[in-house]
Amino acid sequence: MALGVAGVHADTLPGVKGINHIGLTVPDIAEAEAFFTDVLGCEKATSFGPFRDDTGTFMQDLLDVDPRAVVNQITLMRCGFGSNIELFSYDAPGQETVRPKNSDIGGHHIAFYVEDIDAAATYFKDKGIRTLMGPFPVNEGPAAGQAIIYFFAPWGLQMEAISFPTGMAYEKDGGPVLWSNTDPAK
């Protein structure tokens, strides 16, 4: 059994340390910066751009987008003690504005750890932020101990507030545990 585990690790990404950032293409970069700063407490680290290639295939070769796509601006946000957020403003031929649901292939959400899920829900309500049902406490199964509430950015990006101040049930099994904002060295 130990031999099988060693084989699995031998073929993984060399030197990986964790997630550095999550990149998001947004319809209005100023609105997105304001939301991540004013509502979620992230800090803007830097902005740069534009990037384009009016005659070659650089954009396609580097980013797998239309060769005439333009990255108008990239803004990097630091969000507490978790992954950074990279906001992109694009103009591109054939650009689609359909937002995937969590159930769609390519669907996604970003989860922010909060110390108090009830305080987060009240905060969202006071700010007029659209939320779904919750906070929802998970009381059974491997995720027991967490509570969640989904919420939305003004442009429709689905996000989640999550809290598990006493850990989750699966952690007691003795196997690997998820990285935690509350105990990063664990």
C-alpha cells in the first residue's frame, strides 16, 4: 500500500505549494474591484494592461482566446490569508456573456471562510447582497461541522461563505485534511 502511494506522488506537479490565485473574467472591472474591496474586504495589490496582438497569434497561443482578444486590464486582489483573486477585463470577438450555473460543466464558485456564518448572513442582508437559503448547517456525513450560505456578486458570480470553527467530521479519520484559513500550518 505504501508503495502505491509513493507512485502516485512521483507523478504529481513538481514543487507545487498550493493555489496562488483564482482568475475571473468580469464584465466591469471597476465594479468587481469595488465589490471585492468594499464588500469582501480584499485589497487591490496592482493593476496592469492592456495586452493585445493585432497581427499575430500571441493571445491564442498564450491564453487560448481569439487571436484578436484584448485584455484591457488585469487587477490582482489579496483576500486575507487565502488565495489571491485575479480580475480580467476582456474584449474579444465572439465573447459570450452566458454565466454557468454550479450544475453546468465549467460551473464554479469561490468560497470565503468566515469566523461567524450568522454574522456573514446578516452582513449580506444589510448590504443588499443576493443570497440563497442559509446559513445551512451540515449536521451529518463527512462535512458535518460546517455551515454555508451562497451569495452573488453584482454581475452574477456565485460565491459561498463557509465556516467550520470546530472542524469537520472527516478530519477525525486521520487522513489528509483540507488546508484551513484558521490553521494554515496544519
